[in-house]
Amino acid sequence: MAKPLDLAQRGHVVHGRRNLIINGAMQVAQRGTSQAGITGASDYYTCDRYEFAGVIGSTVFTVSQSTDAPDGFSNSFKVDVTTAGSPGTVDDYCQIIQRIEGQNLQQLGFGSSSAQPLTLSFWVKSNKIGAASVELQQKDNSDKQVTPSYTINAANTWEHKVINIPADTSGLINNDNGTGLWVLFWLNSGTNLNSGTNRTTWTAENNADRNASNLGIGGSTDDEFYITGVQLEVGETATPFEHRSYAEELALCQRYYQLNSPGTGVSYTTTDLTVAFPAIVPFRTAPAASDMTIINGTNAAVDPGVSLRNITAVPSLPLAGDVNGVLANLTVSTTTNGKTHSVFGGVIGIDVDL
């Protein structure tokens, strides 16, 4: 018989979203749907809000937004091993991470007598069977951690997992736009990160406990790992996954990463423009020039004579702006000083993720 919702969960159902994870169904992939050749690197590659770290010796990974998913879902985050290897050092690591803003976690009440427990649930599939680790870290509290395990029972089969996370009356999550919690799914690591014990209560950071149940993805080109339906909610019971519309999920993701809206500006030399880009939704924090990357600069700007110009660089020059938009300096193919230009939308990626 299903356990009834506790009071904390009832409050969430009535008063707001249950799922503290963004893009839990892996619907949104603004940066692209596949990235091959990942070795010794960590970045946001495909599904929004999920960083993949593939630092396992010479192992080479491809990550993708997959259409292989359990009933009720259309997508998953897939990790595929294309060149097998093993940890090159005792500190190597392979993990999928989502970082949650502290101000989105204040309902947990960590650090008070009314601190709330959490429940993490997700769907997982892999050719590997056996125990694996997840980890939550309080980033404002000296990386205090809880590192429970779960078990993949059948190979190449979608399975639903539920993990209870205890409340922490001595915890600390700041009410700001920085990282409050890390939620990590471990795939592999060196011995310095897996020689300890899985911890089911909040304890001081101990690297050996982080991946104590090591699934070991990476030793064979047959190795694959899929995950979707990730939900983190207040309370001790996993409720049905909170499906959100694509439009709503996209807007939540755009707080952290967005492709530019159309912009207008003026050339101040024969190769440079200053262009204003309004934010599609407010950014998490004001972007810097280093947060902007050209996605496709070919024929990306047009002048009043309807001459198309290529955008070739985002120089590290003064850039004004705030969470509502940016005034960016762009380098373009030869134009005329003092001309007004329009820049098409979707040609520059603006990344202010955690």
C-alpha cells in the first residue's frame, strides 16, 4: 500500500512546484543533442543544467540527449563509452551533476529544528549491474555530504530508483543565487574517491566516501548509462514525476543558459559592433564577455543596405549589462563605421550556469 503524502509534501503540492531539479525529463538541450570525443574534460554539453565530467584516464565518452526513455518520457541523458579505459590516477572521476541555487532551497530549513528531509527519485538504465553512488553536497557548509547507494538489478532495463535524504538541523544553505546543493550521479572514479563507505546521514566531506559503490562505467566500449525522470522533493515519499511543458522547462533553463535574442547596435570601427541583447528571461547573474560564445556567426548580422556580415569574435572588451540584458562588443567582417546593424537571434550562447 502506498504511503500517504506527509505534511511537507502536501504543502508543496498545494503551494508550489515539487521538483527542485530543473530539466529532470531531459527535454531541453540548447547547446546541442550530442557531443563526442570527451576525455579528461568537464562541461555542460547537451541536456541543460547537467554537467558531465569524464576524467577517467584515456577513456573517451559521447554524451547525448537520447530518445531511449521509459514509458511516460521522451528523452534521457545518455553516456556512451567510445574508447575504453581505466582511471589514470587515484583522483579521476566520472559523474553527472546538477547544481541547485541556494535561494531555491530555503523551504528545506536546513540549520533549523524544522529542517525537512528530501526524496530523490529517477529512472536509470545501463549494461552494468550492481551498486552505484549518488551524492549531495552542501556547498555553503564546507561540502558537507550524504552519499547513499542504489542498485541496478537488470542490464539494459529501465528501473525506477528512490533514495531518502535526511534533514540536516545543522546544515547551511545560503539564500542567494550561488550553489546551495550539488546533486551528483557517480559513474566511475579512482580509488581516492571510492575506497570509503556510503553515508546515509550528513557528514563532513570525506573524498573516500563520495563514490563508495563504484559502478565503473568506462572499462568497455559496451558501457552505457542512461538517466531521466530526475526528481528531488521535500518529504519522505517519492511522488509521481512532475511533468512540465517544454516552454516552461525551457524558460527555467534560460536563467542559466540562453541563445541570444535578436539585437540591434552600431559599428564603432570597420570591424566592431556594440549590440544590445535583451534577456529572454532574467539571467541568474550579469554575464561577462567570457560567458558569451559564438554558436554560428555566418551571415549573423545585417546592415541597412541588407548586406550580411559574419560575426567572428566576442572580444574581451568592456561589456555593460545586468540580469535583464547585455550590451556586447562583437567583431564582424568588414563593414562601415557608424552603421546600424541587426543581429539575428540564436547565434551567440550566453552561459551563466553554476
